[in-house]
Amino acid sequence: MQNTKNPRLRLHGALAAACICALFAGGCQAPAGNAPTEAELIEMARSLPTEEDLKERFRQVGNVVHEICNAPEFEAYFEKTPCLPSMITDKHKADSSRISPAQGTAMRMALREFEELNRITRRMMVRSQIEDYVELARRADTIDIDSHRNQRRLLAGDITWGEYNTERARLARLFMDAAHAIAAQSPSSQ
């Protein structure tokens, strides 16, 4: 059963987790060839993540993000870009230097951590079948295409740290705008 109480509060937790880039998340499907029995359908519904499960996941995500941001092995990356895109300053956007090999190594390792964190979180959001969360996960997946392109361009030396940070901030704003639009369109917020 979906909980449709106050989508703005639901999305607040999603927004905290959302600043991170992620992979595609698949939905819950019945086994091919055999229609599930009523008992199997009931068990499937019980196994869906609840809104409370998602809130707990978002709390966990916040803790893990803090650990990633402060891990010594990622320091070379976070010296040039803040952990959260919302912390990008004009100074970050003006950085005309290009990525060094050490920064590239740290960046790849940090991004792998974020990818795994987001993959699991977005999968839960989709599996919950709570419409706002499902839509938010799908929008994030779409934005990730540009985010991954931005990351590849920096790693290849095609753009400066400033260009990378500028695009990273733009993509984060795009995601936040999408999250606010989803919350505003939710039937229970009107």
C-alpha cells in the first residue's frame, strides 16, 4: 500500500540522497511464464520497501556520503570539487587547472562508491512503487547521462575543473528543480 502523506516531506529525504549520481534501477517483476498466486502477490507486496524503509535508507545515505567525503583516499578529488554540488563556489567554477593522475584515481574510486550507493537507493525507490519516488529515481537516471559525460570529459582532460564544477552545479540544480516539480504535482500536495 502506498503512503501518499505529504510528498514534500517524502521528497526531502530523496533530495538529500539525490545529490549523488547513480545507475538505472529496475522494478519488481513477477517470474516470466507463470502468473503469481494470490499468496505470492501478497508476499510481494509485503516485501516492497515502505516509506519508513526509504527514510531509513536516506539517513544511511547521508552517513555514507559523509564517510566518502572524508575518506583520505578520495582527498585529491575533493580538494578540487566539494562533496556536495550545492557547495560549489565561484572559485571552484573559475579553476582553470586540469585533472592530474592522482586526482583521476581518487575521482574514479569516489565515483564507484557513489554509484553503488545510488544504485541501491534508486532500486529501493522504484521497488517501493510510491509514484513520487519512482518518478524521482527515473529523472535522476536521465540526469545521470549528462553527469557521466561530464565526469568522462574531466577524466579525459577535455575540460578544466572549473568547467566540470560549473556543469556539476547545473545538473544538481536541474535535479532539484525536477524534485520540486514532482512534489508540486503530487495529488496530495494540492
